Amino acid sequence: MGATGETLTVLWTEPRFVQYDRLITGVAAVFAVLTAVLTVVGILVNPAVLFLALMFAVSTYVMYYHLSGKMAANLYERVERRAATQSRGSRRGGFGAGPREEWTPPRDGRRADGFGRRAQQARQQQRRQRTQQRQHRRVRQSSGPSPSEAYDRLGLDPSADEQAVKQAYRERVKEVHPDTDTGSEAEFKRVKAAYERLTDD
């Protein structure tokens, strides 16, 4: 079988595919029942419902076609045929030259590179980003004023709610902004740090 065959066997996770097959089989069964019910309703009550029954019937057939493996086999057969016709008369290799050795598709037409690998990588990336954000927030909080100092800088008592904090911040910024005559950049930064501390908590 070779190293490639062993790799495919290792990467194959049978329980996940079995669960996937059961899910598709269940959905196909529900669609088949809906098709039968809608057909009866369409015949007895309103013929327009038959169009909806037809859509469910087509969906059921496509699911069955996929589960039986015929869809994958048909697809692989077409790819092989196209590769063979494109490579006739051409001895050079490369894209479109066809398979170089006998190739068998993965079982049931499923990819062997790990089911759900992209989703797993996306989840890992999100976890890394959340961890970095938490670390950044901790660094920012540890370098800024304490909550009691922040309330003092904004001229509030510690029982002030979020709306009062916003209002006090706006008023204080108008007083200490560097563009005003009485403002200074250092005081503006201290007020901003106090506001960030109170809104992060």
C-alpha cells in the first residue's frame, strides 16, 4: 500500500463519517416523508403544493445519490476521463497530463485530509486571538490607574454608573484637551487612561 496509503488510513476517522452518514440519512428520511405528505396534500387540496413536493423529492434523491457513493464515483470517473483525453498525444507532464500511476479515490468519495480541518484551524485561530486580547487587556490594566484613582481623576465617587462615567469623561476632556487654552497633553492622557480603566472593568 505504501506510505501514502498508510497516511490516508491514519487520517481517516471512521466514527465522524458514520455520524455524518447518519445525519444525512436522517435528513433524507425526513425529506422523503415530507415529499409523501406534500404529494397527498397536493393531490387532495391544492395542486400548487406538488411543486414543493417535487423540490423535496429532488433533495431526497440527491442525498441518496450522495450516500450511495454514486455521486463521488461519477465525479471521479469524469475527472479520469477528462485527464485521459487531455493527455493523449502529449508526453509532457504537468497540469492536465492525467494520473501518473493507478489512482483509487478515497472511500465513499470523501476527502482524506481530515474532516473539518478548516473549522478546527479557524477555532484555534479564534482562541489565539482571544488569548492575545486578554493579555493585552491585562497589560493595559496593570499599567493604568487603579479604579479608585480613575474615579478620582474623573471627579466621581465609586458608586457611579456607566452613564455617569461617560458624562464625566466628556466634560473632563473638554477641560483638559490639548487644543484648549487650559489643557495639557499629559492630563488628557491621564483622563483617557482613567476612562479606559473604568470602561474595561
